[in-house]
Amino acid sequence: MANCECQRYCGHIWAAAENCRMKRTVRKISRSGYQKLAKPLLFRQHPDKAHENMIKTARLLHQMRGENILRVWNYKNPRLEQELLGLKFKNPLGMSAGLDKNFDLPPIAKRIGLGFEIGGSTTAQVCAGNPRPWFRRLPSEKSIVVNVGLANNGITRNIERIQKYPRRLWHDFPLSVSVAKTNNLENASDREAIADYCDSLRQLERAGYAPLYEINISCPNTYGGEPFTTPARLEKLLNAIDDLHLTRPIFIKMPTDKKWLDFAKLLEVADRHKVAGLTIGNLIKDRLALQNPKVLGDNIEGNLSGKPAQKITTDLIYKTYGKYRSRFIIIGVGGVFTAEDAYEKIRAGASLVAMVTALMFEGPQVVGEINEGLVKLLDRDGFQNITEAVGSAHRR
């Protein structure tokens, strides 16, 4: 009997190893196919149109219940699992806000192997956003110029969409709803902007579906700019949010254009309030972060995602974790294209890492590649699990 159980156990191990090898092969073939076939065709489309077509395809796939086929790209390993803020994350890699403005992609995001999603940003009112075009690719820089201006269907319709998904979707795949102020003239004053944030948060709290909230104070492409990226005004916003007595953890999406001393003053404000975590950070304004700033004319509006944000955000993560340690859960965003990129942010102090631009430039199989690569990096450095690696750059 014992021998039979041993054989069965060994059989499971062998089957898992075979499945892992098969998925690795599929990811390798998919990468080649994406780079040689899919990406050239995709990049012939204007990025605005490509984004629209991606959303339409995702909706159709979900209606047909066809997203399960995407599991062939994912990678699972218990060493990547974490429990944070009472929520289970199957791995530390997620989708950052900006790609899925109206919550069309959670089933796809989960199936390709992401561990969480930050959807939105969404606003209290329906928001048309800025005049098009919204996106411009910079392939040589591995960056996308973004000038969307918070276009979205509004919090009421977005909650309705979230509620239509089966609750099992959120098992070990937490959803964070990113909330911003509506991008219009009426919300240019602090008073109206704060009311706008609070309206969205009240509706989310009543609905009770989203386990996490993100407060986006740093969208750089909006009317009135980023008013709550000064200490006094952030204090006012967080006082109002504290008065809501929310039952879900709150993250703040931080700006990336602040010098450390100014950034640290915002952290001091956050530390005085019911803020559980920080998303570091948002789009990059400084075009000198480009390897070749001349690639982008002065007449092109928008700010930078991807590679230009990589070092800036990692440095801010490192300094934030160095000062506050476990006080805040940090989600690192900006320039994550490889396992090494993600691991650098984790070692700097991020418990979670989120991405968007790499999905466009590398293909959806990159999620599994990064997660598998993270396990190899854990092996290299002698860590039993991803939690041990968080902040390890501070323990040299």
C-alpha cells in the first residue's frame, strides 16, 4: 500500500514536471510567433485602434468562454504565493492601471497567469478623456506615450461590469479598483475633486466586490494637473477618505516626478492615515529619461510608460522601503520586461510588481516567462519563497 502511494505521488510529480516543460515550450514558440508575426501586424495598427481591438477580442473571448485556452502560457509555483492584507496572491506579478479602464480584462489577465489586476482608473462621472490620439509607441525606447486623460465609463457602470463576473474569478486573483477624480472643469477645485473621489469610494464600498482600492493622485494628463501631490492638499484628501471608514485596504498611486525630499513629505502624510500600501509609481514626465529624447517631438502630448520609468521607480521603491520597511505594502510599477526587472523591484522593497507595456512589446507569454524566471532567481540567491526576497537589497 505504501509503495502504491509512493508511485502515485511520484506520478504526480512527473506529470507536473512534464506539464511545466510543455508550457515552457509553448511560451518559447509563442514568443517567436509574437515577435515575427503577431507584433508586426499589431504594430501596423495605430495604437489607439489596437487597444480598442484588444478590448473587443477580450469581450468576445469571455462571451464564448474561450479564455481558458490562455492557461497554456501561465506558470504556477507555490514559492511565488503570498498572503498580503488578508488576501492570497498566487504570484507577485499583476496588471497595472491604465490598460483595462472599464474592467474588460480580468478573466484574460488571470488566465495568462497574472496574480492580480489594478483596473481603471475610474471616476465618479463618465469621462471622455483627452482628445485623441491617446497612445504613441516608441519601440526603440520600449515605451508608450500615454495621453488618455482618464477616459472611462464611470464608477456606476464599472461596478455593474465587475458584479457580472462570477465571484470565483477573484479566488487568489485580487482586484484593486483605481479611483481618480473626473477629468473635467467642474472638478478642478479641491473641494469638488475630493467629493468626486469620495463618491466613487462610497459606491465601491456599498457594492462590496473589490477587495482593494487605489487612490490615483498622480495622473499627469488631466485638467487641473495633480493637485493632491502636495502635502497639505493630500492631507485634506486623506482626511476626507478616513471619514468614510472604508473596510478595504487603500493604496496611493504615487507620482514619479518628485525629488526624494518632496516625495518623502508625501509619504509622511500617508503614514498618518489609513493607507495600507503604495503604488510606485505613475507615468514619467521627464523626456530626458528617454535614451534619445529627439525621438519625441515637443508637439506630442503625453507622458512615458515602460523602460524610461524603470530606474526612477526602483530608486523610489528602495528609498521608501528603506525608511518605512513593512509599514506599507509596495506595488512596483515601471519598466518590468523581464524576471530580472521584476526581481530588482522586489529586492528593493516591492511585495508586488505590476506591468502593462511589456505585454504590448513582448507578448502575453511574458507573464509566464517572468514568473518562471523569478523562481530561478530565488534559487540563485537561496530564498525559499518570494517573501524572503522582498527588501533583500537592504540586507547585504
